[in-house]
Amino acid sequence: MPVPASTFLLLSAVLFTLGAIGFMVRRNPLVVFMCIELMLNAVNLAFAAMSRYLNSLDGVVFAFLVITVAAAEVVVGIAIIVQVYRAGRQMDVDELDLMKE
Amino acid sequence: MVVGFAIVAAWELVTAVGVVAFRKPMYNALSLVANMLGLAVLFLMLNAQFLFAAQIIVYAGAVMVLFVFIIALMNPEADISFIPRGTEWIYGVVFGVIFAALLGALLFNRGLTGRPGAFTPEVIAATGNVQTIGILLYTRFLFPVEVTSVLLLIAAVGAVYLAMRRIR
């Protein structure tokens, strides 16, 4: 295996950081969700890399579970976003203060 | 192998920046699709064929179709918010840089330790990748799988409930 494990982990760290920056910088809730997906993907990459280099399948199994949880999270999150949008609110996470009222 | 990895890694970085930086949500979604396909290729390089298939079917297939449909349905006109009103976004960037530095310091100062497991590529190849993972899922990881199935059920019920009611 010519590519060392730390290279995969470094790529994963950079992808996670990009997702985290996007999560804080962007204000469209859909794009914020996409940045969350980016972070989850980066974690999956780290899982897969470690399970490959440690000859273990635990990481692959947990990456699979993470994919499942991410799918469930997207379904509920998008349902909430659509509800908020239907209620005529702005598509801006800074303006969303429904819970305060 | 190294050249392939370099190409895919560059692809991943470019598309990830696209997810964060494009202004139109549809472009964000499409570059996220590209990012996930590149990640599937990385999984293939890591000998995780099962994850490769799951990534393409669940993420690039189901999740991103949902995103694209919702964007097309709601048509949120140009999200101009990448250049924000205040200066809050600086905090985001500063956090990102500090966070990346911390991760890098962890990676380079601590060796990658861990007890190697029993699943060498030869062992996996003997029974097949998907078969091995399937057996693991239903024996050793039975409890997490069951918990995840309950979670999926709750998510489905919650989505249906949210779709039925209206917020005033």
C-alpha cells in the first residue's frame, strides 16, 4: 500500500475543516445541511482508512452506520426546512427565531 | 496508485471548496454529488467495496436526489449570503484554521497506533468483502444495527408527521 494512512487522515481532516467552515459561514439552511454531509463524509473516510490499515472491519461497519444515520438526519432536517419555508419564513438561518416566540 | 490518489484527493478538495463557496444552492448540491463520487473512489482504493456501493446508492443516489428535488421545488432565489452582513464569518474562518492546525498537530505528533485486527486483505478476499461485513453486521454488531433500524423508523414517522402539519 504505497499511500500512507496519514495521507488519508490528512485529507479527511481538511475535508472536515472545510465542512465546518461552511457550516458557520453559510446562511442558507440547505447549504448548511450539505456542509454537515461533507463533515460526515470526511469522518467516513477516516473510518475506512483506519480499518484498512489496522486490518479490521469495525471502521467499515461504523462508516455504514454513519451513512444510515446521515440519511435519517437529512430526511427529518429537510422536512423541517420545508415546513419553515411553507410558513413563509426567510431562507436564512440567522433569521430563524421561531422557537423564541 | 499514488498518482490516482493525488488526482482523486485534488478532486475532493476542489469539489469541497465548491460546496462551501458556490452561491447558488443547486451548484452546491452538484459539487457535493461530485465530492461524494470521488469519496466512493477513495473507498475503492481502501479496499472497502461495500462502502463504495453504499456511498453511491445512499448518498449520491438517495440523499442528493432529495436535496436537488427540494432545491428545485423551493427555488430559493440566489443565496447571496456568502458575503455576510456582519463580520461573524471571520470567526468561522478563524475557527476553521485553528481546528485544522489542531488536527494536523494530532496527526503528526502522535503515531498512528492501534491493535491490528484479524481481517487482512487475504482473509477478506477468501470470503468476499460484502459477505464478511454482512456476517459481522448480524453477529458482532447486531445491537448497533437494531438501534439504527429503530432510528430509521423514528425518522420516517417524524418526516410523515412533519409533512402533515402546518406551522402557523
